[in-house]
Amino acid sequence: LAAFIMSRKRFQKFFQMAFYSPAVLSSVVAAAIWLLILDPRGLANMGANFLLGTKGVDYKWLASANMVRFSTILVYFWKYIGYFTIIYITGLASIPQSLHEAAKIDGASGWKDFWHITIPLLKPTTVLVSIMSMLQCLKTFSTQYLFTQSGAPLEPINVITLNIYNTAIRDHNIGRASAMSIILFIIMLFFTWLQFKASRSGGEVDYM
């Protein structure tokens, strides 16, 4: 996606703004928007009725375990794909143009240029995005909470943060919730350390 946006010089700023816009929304607002879309009388069923030429589609998107998982993934994908794409665009822009020009002079195809130059030089960016994605997954809460409050089943999306909240607030087990919070902190600290370690690890890049 980042490579596609970079190749569209004319509309590059427009694509960057369009994909990045959801990232500026808070998780609560993003979840609220998708709750309206996935409502039985929301845009999802309206679109299904339009495509199928029917009037009676009244599917409850958040009622089944599989669909609530898919809907949660869809919300976070929509919200963060633009943010991580911008990071990749920054990584692509940092690659010296002279390397691509030298590869072209040597007769390398566009695919070989991408595979042997772009991909290896994007390794630090890929590591950064991977660790940031894992950290974001560990601290997700708002979407799952709002979905369950709207009637979605808890078990399919019972992430650790929601589990901590329910343990402390619903079950009044503050001690266990505190222990779970400390474990979560240690896990996130480990991934953060892993990010710095991976970012500093060097290694020669093979361009051939």
C-alpha cells in the first residue's frame, strides 16, 4: 500500500490524508462509528439490501462469535492501516534514490529492485511496525468494551485489558486485577526492549 501511494505522485498527499484520517480518531469514536454501521438498521445491512435487491436483510453482525471477531479486526485494521502506511512511506522516502538508479542501470527489473533493495532497507521500519502492532494489540480495550456493552458476546473478544477491567470492576477482585496489570506491563516492557534491540542490530544487506 505504501509503495502504491509513493508511485502516485499526483495524488500522493490526498491518499496519505485519506488513509491517515481514521488514525486521528479516538478508539471510542472509531468503535461508535462502526457500531452505527453494524447496527441491524445500519449501513452494513442497507448495503446488503442494495446489493442483493432485497428489503428484509436484518443481520445482527455482532451476535455471533465469528462475526464479532471479524468486526473487531475490521475496526482496528481501518483505524491503524493508514498510520502504519505513513510510517512505511517515511521508510521508503529515506532510501537513497541513487540505489534505485544504480539498479536500473545494471539492468535490474522493478521486482528485483523492490526485493533486493527496498525490502532489505525497510527492515528497521518493518520491525518498528511489527512491535508497535503487538503493543497496540496488547492494550486494546475501547472497541471490545463498547461491543460487549452493545450486546456482543464477551468470550470471543475477551482481551487481557477487558479481562482486567471486568476482574476489578465487575468481580471486585482488585488484587487479581493488579497482578494481571503487572504481568501485562512486563509483557509490554519486553516487547519494547525487543524493539530497541532489533532496531540496533545491524547486519549487511544483500542487494544481489
